[in-house]
Amino acid sequence: MVQKQKYTNTMTVAELIETLREFNPETRVVVDGYEGGYADVAVSETTPILLNVHHEWYYGEHDIPGLVTGRAAEGKKKVDAVILKRI
């Protein structure tokens, strides 16, 4: 069983591929469930996001432009991201 957590802050697609190469290619991929458990993954297309717009513990740090407006969006860096979603 591989139990590594190399990347603790940000991760690129190249880093994700490198990490996944350490696993058996037949291993199932899941994400945390909404309130518990685990859920299967659906891969979204590349989506632009604004970095570091939320600071509340219950939100992810980043969000989609247009969903964040005003002061929260001012001066924030926009990058493309691959979003792994729950099915």
C-alpha cells in the first residue's frame, strides 16, 4: 500500500501523473464524500479559477470567476485547473 502525500499545497497535472504512477493502474480513484464516505470521480474539463478568494474553513480556497465578485475577486490570479468532481 502506497501512503504518500508529497504535495501539500498545490499540485499540477504532471505531479498528479507522477504520483499516480506509483499505484497499481487498476486501483479505483475516489474523492471525499460530501458529509462522509467516498464517492467516485468525474473529471471536468479544464476550468478557469481564481486563486485564494475564500478564507472560511468550510469553503475551498479557490472559485470560478463570476461566482466571486467585488472585493473578493479584485487582484486575484486566474489559472486553468482540472476539477475532479464527485459523481
